[in-house]
Amino acid sequence: MNYLKLLIVDDDPRMRESCAMLLGLMKIKLPWLEDEYSFKILETGTAEEAQSIIDEQGADIMLLDQRLPGLQGTDLLEYIAEKGLDIQTVMITGNATLDTAVNATRNGASEILVKPFTPEELRASASKAAKFLILQRIVSKLDEERKKTRFEFIRVLSHELKSPLGAVTGYLNIIKSRALGDDLASYETAIDRSLLRLEGMRRLISDMLDLTRIESGVKARNIEDHKLTEIISDMIEGVKTAATERNITVTADIPDFTVSVDRVDLEIILTNLLTNAVKYNKDGGNINLTAHKIGRALKIQCRDTGIGMTEEEVTKLFKEFTRIRNEQTKNILGNGLGLSILKKIVSLYNGDVSVTSKKGEGSEFTVILQGVVN
């Protein structure tokens, strides 16, 4: 149970007692939240004592009488405003003039409750103030989390770009200073490594754009019928050079049927599956890609005989900028966005992606896209 501190400020003890009794047993619940709230009642008869309670114990909601001995209700509102406190205030008044209402709302009161009021009116005002405060805090928390996420995104991005930029700068300085002599052939390794690093940065920027388009809904999707074998053949061709260099065999078992998808979506999914299967494979290893239909769902499986992962490492996949780092992967380039993008695309088709893996023996990724098979 969650509690909101409700401070009743009224010089009439019978009024305080009645309000406390009516509100003390209330339960506040928003239909889409699991949490339920109730009121922890605090009370006092003067604005001066209310200031002390607010300073020492705090308050979330205040039921405040306008006319009080000593400082008035509006004086207390001004005190709260000066301290920058977030307290939802319902002003109670027996003299509901326009000037009173304007003055109270100008000083921070969210509602005016005119005496005499019914129990239903009191509960409604307290409930409205509580729900507004709960929603306000949820929005504030979401905004704070968004800021933290943005900061983390920028921090990781800066880190991912800083290393390759530093490497390229170092190689270019070696070439510029002719540190290896005047024979151009001596610089081929530096040039190749620079190009590799630049390709990694290009891929990172491309992946970031894909991720941003998907999350923002800006990416236009063009759903059309495609021969599955044609798309998969093209994607296998794209990784063939890298696979051949390491003597990795890529095979596919794909029935000839048509799927209704955005071709770019499916290409991104297949590219990530096949590229990772090559990168994290062993020299002389194997990759097998299969696809078949389950009703109108498309099931794609990509198996490799690579380095595999532990159960703990598997749980870390599919998060943005997450890469499995160990002795075997430390020299493998990547930005940790590919599988995150893959999962977001799969979700656009109400699908699912899963992985089974065994350390030292390989991995198997399974992607299911719903409603795409004709």
C-alpha cells in the first residue's frame, strides 16, 4: 500500500475530525496502475503549525481553510510557493467570492471547496487532487528516466566513436609523418585498419538511424509479396566473402514460398543473424539457415558452430549497446545495436526472437514473424 500525506488545516476541530474520518478510509486507484493509495492524515488548526509540519514531515495534499487565526490560508500558500514545494491544495472557504477564488488559485490552490460541502464533494476533491499528483509524479519520473536514457545513449555512443576515431587518427599521423619510410606498401596495414574502423563507424551511424526510425515511427514500411528464397539468397551472398575468408560453410534449407513483408525489415533481420553467425563462428565452422511456415507464421532459424555463450551471457542479448565481452570476443568489432534493432523489427510483426546457446559449441537463433505467409 502506498500512502499520500494529507494535511488538514482548519481551526474548527470538528471540521478536522469529520474530514479525517471521511478521508482516512479512502482508497485511490487509477485503472491502469496496479498500485493503490490511501491517505495518511495530518492535522492542525493554524497556518504557523502547518508550516512546521510541512518543514518537518512534508505533505502531498493539503485541505486548507482560508480563514485561520494568525496567518491566513493564502499566506500559507505563498510560503509553500516560495519554498518551491509540490503540494496539491484544496482551499476551503465559506465566502466564495470571485476575488477569493482568483487569489487562491493564483497562489497555487488547485481547487476551491465551498462550505458547507457534502461528504461526496469532499471525497471527489481529495480524489481529484490525489490522482493529479500521482499522474504528475509518474510523468516526472518518466521524464527523468528519459533524460537518463538519453545521457546513457550519448555516453555509450561517444565511447563507441571515440576509440575508432582515435585509431584512425593515429594511423593517419603515421602515414603523414612517413614513420615507416617512403615505400607505400609499408602503409597498407595502417590503411586497411583505418578503412575497417571507418566501416565500423558507418555501420554504427546506420544502425542508429534504423533504431531511431523504428522507435519514432518515422520509418515508412512497404509491405509487399516477396519470394523468400530470393531475399535469403541475396543475404547469404552478402556474407559469403567474410565466410570464405575464414573457411566457414553457409548452407540454407528454404522452401519456395511467398511472404508479405517489408523487404528492408527482413533483410535487416537476416543480415544480423548471418553476420553474427560469421563473426562469432570458429574458423572452418558451419552456418545453417532454415525457414518454414507454421500456419501464416514464418519461422527462421540460424544455427552456427561458433564460440557460443553462457546462460548468463544469453540473458544480456537484445539490449541496446550490449555486447558479450570475454577473452574470445575482445577483438571482434561491433556496436551492440544489431540484435536490439532485430528485436524491435520482429515486434512490428507481433513476433518473437529467442536464442539457445552452449559455450564452445555454438548458438541457434529463432525468429518468428506472425501473419506474413500467404
